[in-house]
Amino acid sequence: MPAKALNRERLIPLIVACALFMENMDSTVIATSLPAIAADIGTSPLTLKLAITSYLLSLAVFIPASGWTADRFGARAVFSVAIGVFIVGSIGCALSTSITHFVIARIIQGIGGAMMTPVGRLVLLRSIDKSALVNAMAWVTMPALIGPVIGPPLGGFITTYFSWHWIFLINIPIGLLGIWLALKYIDPIKSENPERFDVVGLVLAGLGVAGLAFGLSVAGLGLLSWEVVTALIVGGGIAMGFYLWHAKRTASPVLDFTLIKHPTLRASLTGGFMYRLGIGALPFLLPLLMQVGFGLSPFKSGLVTFASAVGALGMKALAARIIRTFGFRNIMVINAVVSSFFLAACALFTPATPLLLIMIILVVGGFFRSLQFTAINTLAYAEVSPGEMSRATTLVSVNQQLAISAGVAVGAFAVEATMAANHSTELSANDFWPAFLIVAVLSALSAWSFWKLPEDAGHEISGHRVPVVESPQAAEAAAAESTHDARDQKLG
């Protein structure tokens, strides 16, 4: 193989990994530093959940535009600009002095992140020969998974011994390096005939998603009047209803719900939503419990919570073999319950619980959660044709972000409700255990969606009970799964 081709097969995945590393590390770092940020800008940690929710919401709203934008203007240009937007949002976060400024800066970060990850995958698919795709995705996935592993202790170290502002400022050199490498080594490839973009659909879907998710997120926080909250939720529902009506009359809808005709994609969307709804609350609840409930420093809290990501990394080498041996359906039904059990076990944590025992539970739980994410992300593309792959990826990405955003909202609401029931004015360790039980039950309910699948669901990709066949769907699914799974690991 020529040295130039070999360099491209290594360089381009590492360039894409710069963006994934930055995004995934940033998401885990902020969870560890929430109490310190909240104290500095004069708000409560629970109210600051809007910083997480607004970022995830921004991702969900703008991801649908990423594919068409890359086709129209070129993946290299869009990828580079997206990193630049993420850097601008990071600077805005560091300079924030109020919850309003911080949320706006996180929304800007979300716009950049919405373009970085999907367009990065497109860059990879269009620049690397399919025969080298598996190796290329390995180079992409590992740095992206390292981000969530080092994020909590790094964020805790920076917050404890320096200032929380630096957790955002470190994105500047990483991002600038990514932009320089992208402009130097990625070819400016554009689509010859980009589809007509569904602008009306994007506006309607964006208004619907934003109204529903943001309205539910602020309900009960006292930030907005009940009239405004109700208007957001009702308006979001109406906009989404209009979008569904519009999508039936559009040749290329921005969110193609006709794809749920595929049973495996439908199970991945419905079951995956419920599973992420519960698991999505974990990175929000656990650092708060460690710092506010147990009184640990951000650094010690990060060292404890990063154990979950270590378990997730350990599963990556075994996931394909386990799924091939037992099949998607069997693994996903049983593992949904098993991994939810370890999530519920967090409800038993008290200030007297040995930190070593907490870390063991988190490592084992992260192991099983990673297996479930890998199965959900891969199964989604089992029956999707190559022509439907980009639309399916968009649908899965939006579903994933909405579920995570809803999970943060549910977790925070459960803690707030417990505080109200206990007549508490300040957070304590006793206010968290009901939230962990609630989100664990929600995750376990996802098993029903997977139970309805046929026993041989996804056998072409898993190889379970049939010879392994490398189909076009399998090659595309490998790329899509790696991108989604890298993002999911921060939930582990």
C-alpha cells in the first residue's frame, strides 16, 4: 500500500476523532463541574441542568440539516466551520456570568456539535476506501471513547485546583488543530446532485422538538410562568403535528418516519429511547450526588464516576463476540434488565458506602450499558437499504439526543419532587435515591420493545445462527454505529 494512502487512512480518522474527542470530553467534563459553575454564576445545580438540556436540544434540532449542508457546501468546509462554531460556543461558556449567558453559549456549542459528528462520519465514508473502513473506524472510536474516560477526573482536577473556565478554554487549541488538519488533508468533496432541502420540515420539526423538550425541561423550576411553559409544550406538539402532516406530502422529508416500517429500526428507536431516557440521567445525577450529597471535591467525584467509562471501554472488545453468540434479541432483552439493575443500585449509595464498592458497581454497570448501546446502535441499520442509510442515521441521531435530553429532565424533576415531598430547601443525599429508581425502571421497560423482535433479528450483521455475510448495510452500519456509540459512551 502506498505510504500516502496509508497516511490518509490514519490521518483522516484522527482528524475526525479530534472533533469527537472534544465533544465527548466536554459533555462529561461539564457534568462533573456543574456545582462549581452553578455557585459561581449564582444559580442552583438543578437549574443549571438547562445547560445540559439546551446543548442536547440544540444537537437534536440541527442534526437533520447536517447531511444536506455537507452535500451542498462540501463536507470539509462544513466540518471545519462546525469546529469553529464549537470553539466560539466554548469561549462564550468560559465568559458567562449568568445562567442566561451560559445557556445561549451551550446552544451555540450544540449547533457546532450537531454538524461536527455526522459530517465527520460523512468525511470518513467519502475519503476512505470501504476495504479499510473497519480499521479507520477503530482509529476514530478509541480517541472518542477516551474523552469520556478522562473527562470526569480532568474536569474535577481543573475545577478543584484551577478554575472551571479552563474546561471550556482547552477546546480552543484542540479545535484549531482539527481545523488546520482538516483544511490540509481532507479533500473538498461535494455531492454531484444534492437533494432539495426540506426547509419547511426543518423549521416545523425544530419548533416541535424545541417546544416539547424545552417546555418539559423548565416545568417546575420556576424560571418561567406556567402560562409560558404550557404554551411551549402545546406549541411544540402542534408544530410536530404539522410536521407529520407535511412529511407525508414531501418527497425527501428532513425526518423520514416512513423508515419505521423496518422492525429492527422501529425497535431500536422505541426501545432505545426508553433505555437512553433512563441512562441519560446518570451523568447528571451521579456527580451531583457525589459532590452535593457526599461532599466530595470535583476531582474525587470525577475519579469515582469515570469508573463507568472504564467499564464501557472494556466491553468494546467483547461486544461483537457476545452478540454473535447469543443474537440481538436475547442480549437486548436480558441486558436491558441487568444494566438497569446496576443503575438502580446507585439508589443504595450513602456517604458511608465505601468508594471502592461504588466504583466496582459503576465499572460493572458501565460494562453492561456499553453492550446495550452497541447492540441498539447496530441493530438500527440491520434492514435499512444503502439508499435509506443517511435518512436513517439522521432519525437515529435525533431520537438519541431527544432521549438523553428527556433523561436529564426526568432525573432533575424526580430530585425536585423528592425535595418538595421532604420539605427540603437544600439538596442532600436523601433526595437522590427515588430518582435513581425511577430512571432504572424506565430503562428496564425498554426490554418490551426488544422482546417483540423475531429471534433472528439482525442476523446478517450479528452473524448469529447464520454465516457472517458482509453486506452493504453492514459496512454502512459499522460507520454509523461507531459514531453513535462514541457519543453514547458518555452515558455509561
